[in-house]
Amino acid sequence: MKNPKVIYILIGIFCVVALVAGIYAQFFVDEADKNNIIIPNLNHTDEPEVTQKTQEELKAQLTSLFTNSFYSNNYDFKNIQKYDARYDIVYTAHHIEKIEENYEIKIDLPVINIVGDMPTEFNNITQTVFADKATEILNGQNTVKTLYNVSYAGFINGDILSLVIQSTLKEGNNPQRVIVQTYNYNLVTGQKIDAAEMIAKKNIVQSEAQNKIKEVVKKAGEEAQTLVQSGYSVYNRDLSNKMYQIENITTYFLGPNEQLYIIFAYGNNNFTSEMDIIWYE
């Protein structure tokens, strides 16, 4: 048996420590709570830290969405008139995967299967931007080695249908282009939803969104200039360009769980794969 005197000493030390901790908690912890001060290991919180995603992380996140799938979120389509009742309101109309001496092509081209002027307009744009290029390649009209890929993803959030299509195009020695096209359609009103409406639906103050766009593009431009000094060729961003004004934004969509993507895909009009992404969770 241990010496009783040692046991009494240990008990006494424990009581003193407990008393000191109680006094500290009474006079300091409560006061810290009042001022929302976090004292490590005392008023611990399990809430995760809010982190800002980098552009590289957002680009990888965006790329992961292109699974050639449509996510209906259990939407009730009973009041939606389809062109073809056999298919969903977004489906793969053309799948082509072919490798020849002068080209490699892999495309999954979607169609919006809804009767109406706006869906028809969207489908016509898809034909012009993506399908016509595929036809040109398959008909051997390209005289240089060409690599062409098209993929898409469709989402429904509330009454909003969003469809985003991305293509990568490499022709000969030209830089690779990444082209992104988006469509946003209100299933109830049958109207297109513009960027300002989408931002408002996310309860985002428009001026704050405009400032965020400016910050992201400005930072990307500064990083690009650093690469220029190292001898790399980059896309030069011009913040005075009206394309960055919310009323002129054309590429945006709601993804999984109403996440808002605003995309400046410079490859839409230039031989570049560069883009800037503004993202709201």
C-alpha cells in the first residue's frame, strides 16, 4: 500500500488545481464569452475555418463537374412540354469518339429538350459554337492535327435550369483554347435568367459582387505579368473592359447545391485556355 501521506498530498494538489480552474473560469471565461473571444481549450468551437479557394482549386473544381450528366434534383416535370417525351429535359444528343491520323475527337453534345423559343435559341448556339466545329473536323476540313473535346453538366436548383458546356480545342501549333458556354433558364416563366438576377437570387449585393470580380481579375492580371517577366506568354487582362461589368457578363451558372460560378473564359474569343472564376458557395 502506498504511503497515506503521499496520497493526502496528491489529493490536496488536485483540489488546489480544481479551485484555481474554477476561479479562472468564473472571472475570465464568462467575460471572454461576452466579447466573443476564443480562449484555446476553454470555450472551444467546432466551427470550421472559412478558407478562400485559389483559382487553381476553382478550375479543378469546375473541370470535375463535366461528367456529361444532368442532375434534376427530383424536379417535377409534369408541366414541362418536351420535344421528345422519351428523354429527359437535358440529354446527350450526340456522342462521338474517334481517332484518325489528322484528328482526335471526343464529344458529348447536349440538347435542351424543352419546347419554347429560349431553349431553341440555346440549342442553336450550341450547334454554332460546338457542333459545327465537330462537323468541320470530321469532314477533314482541318489541315493540321486537331484535338477536340466537348463535355457538359446540367443542374436544376429551385426552378432554374443551368447547363454548362466546355470544349478544349488544340489545332496544330496554336495554343489550346478552352471554350465555356452556359445557359440559365427559368422553368416556370420560360425566360432566360441574366447574371444580375442570378446574383440577386443568391442574396449577394451587386456592388459587392462587382468588387469581388475586380479583385479576382486584378490579382490574376498581376500574377500573369509576373509570368510575362519570366518569359511566358499569357492573356493580358484589361480591367477597363466592359466585359467585367455585371450587366455584360454572359458565362455563369448555378452548380451543385446552388453554388454560383461566374466565368471569364478568355478562350471563347482567343487562342488561350486561361480563365478567371468567381465562385459563391
